[in-house]
Amino acid sequence: MKPTQLFDDLNTLAWRDFLMWAWNAPEMRAQFTAKTGLEMKAVTSPINAAIDEATGARDSLAAQFIEWATREHWGVEHAPTAYQETLTDKKVQV
């Protein structure tokens, strides 16, 4: 394994741990809501969970949170290579 691959693998684990912490930190959720206007709240009923599942709302919110947390707090340039490539692909498609 090349040293750069090893670094990217370790960085991916650190980034994942950061995102898990950020997702569960009330202050990070408050910052996200203040910056984006999107509120992260627990689904309280089965029908709401089914609607979120059918529409992809939960996945979309999670993706937006991940991008926000990465841009605002981690730094895209420090994100794992594979994630940086998804952002590049997304820009091309838009």
C-alpha cells in the first residue's frame, strides 16, 4: 500500500468519526439550521418515516449536513479523496 493511500484510509476514518460526532452534537445541528434553514428532527410517527423513506428526504438532509459540516468545519481539501470526487462530479452534473 502506498503511503498516500494509507493516509487517505486513516483520514477517511477520522472524517467519518467527525461526522458522527457532528451529527449528534446539538451545537452543530443548531449551526446547520442557522446557516441553511433546514431543521434536523427525529421522525416521530411511522407515517412520517414512510414519507421520508419514499421521498428520500432523510438521505437528502443527511447529504446536505455532511457537505455543510465538511465545508464549514473539516475543509473539503482535507476530506477523503472519494468524497472530494463526488463533489466534483456533482458540480459537473449541475
